[in-house]
Amino acid sequence: MSHAKSNFIFSLPALFVIAVVTLHPAILQAEDSCPKHAHNDHQEETDGTITLHCKCDDGYKSSGGECKAWYGTFEILDIKGDVTFYRGAKKIAISAKIQTSITADRIVTGKNGQILIRLQDGHKLVVVSNSEFEFSDPDLIEKESSIARVTRGAIRAWKNALEGKSNLRIRTPTGAVSVRGTDFTLEVLPSGEALVQVFDGEVEVSDLKGHPGVLLKKGEGIRILADGVLTNPLALNLTVAQSDWQVRLDGQAAAAAIVS
């Protein structure tokens, strides 16, 4: 007995609907299934038409008619204070302070919270207090080539050059930082302005309007203004900058380390 070919129809976030016309559900189960990285959440049968409601597996999101990896997978190296993990709007509970891996799309730190993680590409990254760091969904990764963004607060990221080439790209509300194997900090201020400081290696900083980026080297910093305009690179007092970062890790406000 014949049946119609499955048609994948994008419906709701993380949900697919597959409509299959058949008179025998057993044939449906044998010959038609959910897409890769999805499972049958439930199914309905009406007048010989069976509709599978396929939900993307944990860690995947429906995009362009298939389930794509969504949440970041990272290793927790150290954590203290108020740190919350999210998948979408759902909070994730962790059973231990240190664990080999966790999947989440957003990390939010409170007043006394901070976390040190290792990304899949080898980057280590500190998210300090009162910050929000999120992993881009598949559509943004493909469109903007960015895997993460800082929406508020500050991070520091670094990677050993022996661990291979870096392709880390992090967005702010008005700009982006492309990493080339380095040690740098990125802070988004309440005003919407962002500050980038390079302690080692190189990063390229750009706006979101397609203008040529600015290459920063060790000992340089730059501001991304709230309207997306980049200032000229400025000399960075590394001693002050490194000291300020340690102060920030201790939960206090850092002083300005960029000098003209």
C-alpha cells in the first residue's frame, strides 16, 4: 500500500511537523521518521493522515528545515558565586561546580559571580560578574560568522598558539572581534560602548556596517562607540591593564587602562 512522501514544514522554534498520508501507521514507523537530531514528540491521526510532531533533540534548534547545533558545549574549569545557565528561557541546573562539559546557549553572572570555561576550540574564557555571554544560534553563525556575543559586562579570552589556528568571533551590540590566537579582554558598558584590550597576539575589530576592520596588536586597545563607530587604536599600559583585570576578578570596578 502506498503513502505520500514526507514533507518537512518549519513550524515553531525547535519543532518540526511532518505530514504523512497513509492508512497504516506501521508503515509510517518503518519508512518515515524525524530528521537527524530530532525525535518524535507525539503524533496525531485524522482520517488516515498521520502527523508526526518532531522536536529537535536537546542542544539543537530548528533552522532552515533541519535541526542544527545551537547551544554551546564547553567545559567548566572554575565557578564561583551567582552563575546561571540557560537553554532558551529555561534555567539549567548543574550537579557539580566542575564538570567535563555542559551545553547552554547563555551564561549570566550576578554581582559576585564569575566563571572560567574552555570552549571546544581550546579557548579559555572568563566571564566576570554582572555579565551576559551567549552562543549564537545557527542562523547567526552562518550569516555573521560569529559563534558568541557579549551583551553586557566583560570577558577575557585566550588560547595557546600550539592548540591551532583561532576562528573565534565575538559580537557586541555594535561591533565584532575576530580573534587570531591571542589574549584579550572585551567589555560592554551600560552606555552600549565596548572596549577591547589586547594583552598578546592580534584581534581584528570591526563595526556591523561592513566597513574595513582595524587590526589590534599586543599593547593596543580600541573603543567601539554606541553608534558603532570605531575610535583610532590607542596605546595600552599593559601593567595597568593586567592589574585592573585582577581587580575586576576580585569583584571591583577597574580603572581606565587605555592612554593616548
